[in-house]
Amino acid sequence: MTGRPHVLLSAAQSLDGYLDDAGSTRLILSNEDDFAEVDRLRAEADAILVGAGTVRADNPRLLVRSAELRRERVVAGRPEQPVKVTVTSSGKLDPASRFFTVGDSEKLVYAPRGSAESLSAVATVVDVGSPPQLGRVLDDLGARGIRTLLVEGGGAVHTQFLDAGLADELRLAVAPVMVGDPRAPRFLGPGAFPRPLELTEVRRLGDVAVLRYRAAAEPSSLDLLRLRQAIELADECPPSSTFRVGAVVGLPDGTVLATGHSGEGDPHNHAEESALAKLDPRDPRLADATMYSSLEPCSDRASHPKSCTQLILETAIPRVVMAWREPSLFVEAEGVERLVAAGRRVIEVPALASEVRRANTHLPGVRP
């Protein structure tokens, strides 16, 4: 989990959120000043990533255009051009496209195993699972020394980065154009988008507005990865008349100390309880750990003498990350309030709550 590159998304869109129209000719949404700024972003990046759809549709060169910016890279001891990166599910890309043939920079293709063998003569092909996992892409880029990654699209790729909570910054140029055609590609598709963005800058470049956003520090991309793992663990719960919950105890370096789910070992066991039972409450590592739970830790229960909130407070765990506040089906839950009152940091990610509800639709009144 350490050493991943800083991820900056860059896009130009219409006022109504489209990247292009539905015609055969590319709709220009940037002006020369905006193109120049994006060229500097390319020059500052170690690598530029676009999706396979963009390679097919736009046939981009992905080069730094300015000779001065290229000279600056060389003087700084860097390659003249950034590494080119694409991600494909099918591996069906034309090796004669400009992505591969223009420029001497390194080319990386991330694809499922065996799907892009025809590209091995023009690029380094890396297996990142099927479908491709962006986290694995970032891990591999970091291992190759890539510290800054500029992601230029298209919309599906931007959506995947934001939905996974893997974007650190977003630069959005907004043109005074309205497309109004549902057939046209949009900047973003459906997603949970669990990592909030904070507006850091608004500028005018001629008739284009440039907005810059920074991802909130919490929840981090690691927080979202572990919380989604906890949510998936709920699928392992046995049939139950109460909540189906998953929990993970993890460290900031990505180490997982323990996992648990409702009903593990005993039908009455709760997820956090099951995870903590695998650890010594005096383990010094817990002082840096986070409890990830798909549901708010219980504050009162009849089945066992101690609530999950109390069990957490009996350890040095300083942070709790959760997706869904416990609804008032059985008790009036006060887990969050008790944890906060005891000085623990609680981070709620309501954008993922629907995934937790989906595992609990057997309970009255619960809908995804």
C-alpha cells in the first residue's frame, strides 16, 4: 500500500457535464491557455494514463508539446517524455496507434493475464487481474518509481478512480458549451464516490473556468479499501435474524491484523467481537490500528455481556471507520457517541451504506 503515486485527474467538460458530443468530430472544450496548462501538468508528471477507450476513440499521442518544458525535464535528469499508461479489460488495442508508435517514452499496458499478448512487442504488458484492479495498477507504478500520475480520461476511467477513492486531486476545465445529448460521453458515470473532494482553486482562463479539487484526508484510499473488505465479509455470515456485519482491524501500512463477521464461531458473535477475539487486547500494534466495520459498533446487547463498543474501548485502537449507522430496529444505538466521548476518532462513510443495507434486506424495513 505504500509508495503509490500521487494521482491527479484532469478533464475538460461542457457546462452540462459532457466530455464530447455524439458527432464524429471531436468537440473542443479547451482553449490555448488551457492546453498550455495541461501541457505543463504533463511535463510535471512521471506518467500519463488514459483508458483503452480513449486510445481507440482519440488516438492520442500523450506527449509534452512544449520544447522548453521537455528541456526542463532533461535538465532535471528526467526522460524527455513521461511514461504512457493505459488500462484495458479486453487487450484489444491497435499496436499501430499513436499511443504506441509516437515518441520514445516507455509504454505500459495493464490488462488481464493473456489478453494483451499482441501488444508485448510495443509495450510492457502487466497482469492486474480481471477486471483490471486500479489499486494493483498504482502499486505496480509505484514499484517502477512513478511518483506523480496524470489521468486524462476518459469518463469511465475517471469514474473508476473516484469511485475507488484513489484520486488525490482533480483539475476540471469547464467550457461555456452545453451538449444536451444523452448519447454523448459524460465526465462521470454512476458510482458511490466515497471520498469527499474539497474545492481549492477557481480561476478563469479566457472563457474557460478551471476548478481544482483535493481529496479529503479522511477517509483515505486505504480506509476505503479496508471498509469495502469489511462489507464483503458480511457475505460470509450464516443466516441470521439480526444484522450481517463484517469487520477488519488494520494498520496504516496496509497490514491486516484480524478480520471477523457476524456469527463467526458462535451464532451470537458480532463482527468486531470476532475480529478482536483473534488479538491480544494489549497488543502494542493496536495503538496505531483502525477498526473497520460495515455497521456502527453496537452499544447495548443482550446476547453477550460486553458490547462491541466496550470491547473496542478496552483496546488502544484510536480510530473506527464505518459505513452505516445502526437503525433503530432492536435498540437505540449509541456506539458512535460513546466512542467519540472516549476520545476515539470515528469516520463515517455513508456513501457505502447502501452496500451494507444490501446485505441486510432480510430485516424489516431495510432496503438497499
